[in-house]
Amino acid sequence: MTDTMAPELPQGLAWLNAPGGSLHEQRGRIVALAFVNAASAWCGQRLAELALLQSRYLGRLQTLVISVPRFDSERVPQRVLKQLRRQGVRFPIAHDSDWQAWQQYGITAWPTVLLIDAEGQVRHRLVGVDGLPELERGVAALCDGLQPATDDDMRIPREANPEPRLPLLFPSGLVATAERLFVADSGHHRVLECTHAGRVIRQFGMGAADFIDGDLGQAAFNNPQGLALARESLYVADAGNHALRRINLPTRMVDTLCGNGRAGRPTEGVVNHPRDVALNQPLAVAEVNNQVYLAMSGDNSIWSYGLGNRELRHRAGAGALDVRDGHARLAAFAQPVSLAPVQQVLYVCDALGSAIRCLQLNSDTVQTVTGKGPWEFGAQDGPRESARLQHPQGIALQPGSPQMWIADTGNGSLRSLRLGGGELKTIELPRPLHSPTGLAVAAGAVWIAETDAHAIVRYDIASGELSHVPIEE
């Protein structure tokens, strides 16, 4: 469809946050028409790249997002909007719930970006995330031929119904101890140390997206996600910076173990210069025997960083998005987003696979605990072979018990699985959860990051009571 007139957008598209208008109304500027899935890490990375390009060519380039559902839960427009806002997306977003625009434009894969010139012709079609130089060249060539932007062109559409101003904004990763609760306040780009009652004791990170080491008030994160506590250090999967960060709790200092701020394929070996190493969207961390394990959603793999020898190693995942067992490096994950270790087993929550996997660290093998593949999901309880999840995003193990807790995000529920042959069960709650993600278990409770509600809730294991944890500064 390159060098042909772009067909007009279907009239039935619902614009979720800002008016996108018609393609005819965009004449005179370049349009990047981005077909994405809100749950996809690859799509999130492409949208982040487009955000940088749009800021560079402000007034001359306009990105319009067409969100196409993978999961049943993504047919609800508000959930899609929340998912994309979690990733910092501020472009006009249309909800293509019936795949009408997808079919009209002949799209075959996520993400796909169509570059449409000022006269309305499709000049480039870019599929996947490997073609960043091609995307940059295509945008530059089209924008450089335009007249300078006017003041009217520079105006950015205001979002309708913005997120409320609350103490938390899209919280995700959690760590709970006998007395403390650590929260990755992802949308505010910071990590909080709180009491169980919700009183904030310390804030790590200045609260603005950046990549700075130093004291707790001077350091900066960018969309921090997973957390792991080992001895006196809190490890942070700093997803927006594509970095592994460390908070020394006694000294209050933040440093970078590896990651250079850009998405890329890591290189195995000793990390002599942390900012020379590329990571690819680390979303979760876990510490086992002086090794910090990283779930890399950007390339569907598991890596480890040695705290003693500073060695970065590829542990599992061939890179393909799939649910495939076998030898660790030949196995395939489908967007790993959460990790839970016990002894020499690392459990992995595979979000797009709607599956729970396990990596045997002694034998370097991957097995599927429950789940069938990227297109098989549901809400069924029962034996692991027939039970189904929908887009789970968090797991946690109960100390001293073979019990796994699962944040079944797509179904808005808390699930439990007894390891060693038990069945998957849905916990009866007084209400559905609003996109639960991070989980932690301590002090007789499951602590839940209710991400879309910008809240933390506590589920009392003994009584079944669900209560709000009021985070107050």
C-alpha cells in the first residue's frame, strides 16, 4: 500500500482520550498511523520512539494510535486507555474493537506504522520494532520537505478525562516485609518505602522521569516496575531506562548496575562500565544465590547479573514470542513480566502467553506450570492442564507454603495455585480488581497493586477481608 492514497479511517472508530479527526483533516502534516496492541511491550517501545520523533518534529508529525485487542478484556475501551497511559502514551488513541481499521489497511502484525505524507499518500510501512533507523529516516525525509510549523500546528490536543491526581499513579511492583511495604509508583517515577498502614517513610527518586544516580532525593527513575529485596539492597527493574538499578537502604544511595537508557540486545560478559550495556525492557527482578534475575519483556528472555563478579548472562528464552518448553536457551516465553524464586526454581509469569512457567536453575530447563499459548486464555478454575488465565501480570509465593498467588489482570481477579499438583482457584472477593499487577505476601496478607485504580489493597489470607491501604505522605 505504499505510494497509494491512504483510505479514510472508519467512521465507527471510538477516540478514547483526544479527537484524532480524519486523515483529511491532517493534510499538510505527516501522519504516523500506528497499529498497536496495548498489552504488547514491542508496541510500547515503538510508541516511545514515535514520541521522541514527534517532539523532534513538533507540528509537522502527528501520531495517531489505532489500538486493536488481543484479549477479551481489551474490548473494554477504558481498560485499553489505562494500559496505554501506563506506558506514557499521550497521542490520540482510537479503539478498533472489531478489527475494522486493521482489515481496511491490510495490517498483519503488531506493531505496524504507516507513514502518510502531507498529501495523504502512504509512503512507508514499517512492521515490528527492528527498523528504528528506517523509521527515523522515513520521518526525517517526509518532514524536512514541509513548511515550518505555525503556532496552530504546535498546539497539542488536550486529553479528555485525565487520570485523577492521587498519591499513586499506576503503581506496579511491590515488596512486603514483616514491617515495611515498598511500592514502585511507576507513573510518578519513584519508589516508596511505607508502613503497612500506608504512611510514606522515604521516597527514592525525585518524581520526574530521568536517569540519575545519587542520593534518594537527587536520583531519578523512569517508569520503575519490578522490585526485589535482598539483605539491605532493593533492586529495581527501571523499565523506562532499560536498566537494573539498586537502592542501598542504609545509605539511601541509588546506583546503576547495568543499562544505558536505550532498548537493545544485551551482551554477555563482565560489566565493567554499567552505562555501556543495553537491556530490553526489564519488567521484573528476583535475587537467588547472589544472582539478580531479570525478566526482559522486550526480547522475551531471562538474564542474570552476578552481584559478586558483575557478570551478565543469558539464562533462558530464544527471543520468539511463544510458550515453548525445553532447554532454557531454546525455550520461548511470551512477554515475561513477573518472577518468583524458591530454592533452585524461578517461576515466571508470561503475560501474553496467559501462562505460568518455571525455570529449573540447576538443569537449565523450562517447563509450563499452567497455560497453553499466546491465543488461549480464559477464566476457568481446575486442574492446571485445563485451567485458564487471561493476561496475568504478577505472581508471588507465600513464605513457608507451597502456595502461589497470581494477579490475573485480564480477569480482574486474584487466583491461587498450590504447587506440586494443586488446582488453580479464583479467590472470592467482594468486588473485581482494577488491573491487579504487582503482588507481595507478608504478615498474613497478600498485598496487591491495583494499578488502574492507582491504589494498593490488602487481602487478609485468614479472614478473606479486602481492604484499601491509604498511601499518605
